[in-house]
Amino acid sequence: MHDARHHAAHVADARRTDLRDDVVDDLLELVLGHRLRHELLEDLELVLLVLRLLLAAAGAELAAVTSMGGHFCINELAAISPLPLLNAIPEVDAAIARRKLKKVGVIGTRTVMESKLYGGISSAEVIAPEGETMERVHSAYVEMAIPGRVTDEQRRIFHTVGRHLCREGGGEAIMLGGTDLFLAFAGKDPGFALVDCADIHVEAIYRASST
């Protein structure tokens, strides 16, 4: 049985191996069993391989990367995918335009914040935390995403930074740029408006599947 050793560094070897059932099982364990959660996938080889496996499903007409973190390579994936991809970022951009927002903040992983949602928002100015504040948000997000649970302190960080971006930075709403951020905001009033990127993507997928 092929052993990918459950680490992204070994994915290239896995890709060169005949994809027998045992290899597929091993790769699914790599992604699911060992909880390498979607927002933490930073290795392009791993993302491409997982997508390749998912696209093997018979009868699929459309594919979606159901992770905001996974969108860091969405254009590269679209270029090689045998199926059209439903990219969340243009959907988020359109939702911001419909709400006529002029300035929005973003929180999520470091990559999402530094790139201001991968540079894909043109309908409004995007602002992000800086310096140590960005690092606190990133660390809180990673520590929340891995177990899939939010602590009171992590929630406090997200809410406090969001309020600062709105009150001091002039943001009219905060983009939740990480799929797992719903854990910190569901049923809570943070004191500012939200643009939930994951919710917007889900709605777009539903519309596409209903036509």
C-alpha cells in the first residue's frame, strides 16, 4: 500500500503513483483523517491533487472549491480543471456591489488578509489588520480551524479587530474571509455588518445546482 506519510511534502510522490483504491483511501485520510483543514492548505500540489480526485465523481457538471483558503490558486485550478469552477471571489465582489459598500474590512488567514482576498475585490476598497494585529487574527484563526471549535478569546479577537477596522478604518462591513469564521459569529452580534464569503458562495452553488 502506498504511504504518502500524511504530509504535503510527499504529495508529489503520491501523484506519480498509480491511483489504486488504496492510494485514494490514503489521500482521503491525508486530507480528512489527519485534519489538514481546508483553510490551512498552502501547498499547491496538494490542492491540485485533491481537486483531481474530487473531479473523478461521475456526472459532475460543475466544481466548487468550498474553502476560501483554497481560492489562493483558483485561477491555476480553473486553467487545468476539466469542469468549470464556481469561483467564490467574483460572487463576493458582486454581493458587495449590490450592497453599495465603498470600504470593507477583511479577516481570515494571513494570506487572505495580506492579499485582501486574493486581490479579487474591485467593487470596494478593502482594508485589513496590520502588523501584530494581523498576526493575532491569523493565529486565532488557525487555532480555531484545526479543531473546529472557537474559544471566547478567539471570538473576542475577531470581534475586536472587526470593530476597529470599522470604527477607526472606516469599514462599512467586515468580510469573513475564512470558511470557519462562522464559528465565531453565528448567533452573535459583533456590532458591525458582515459579508460572509462562505455563505455567499453556498448561495451561488445552490443557484447553479437549481438551474
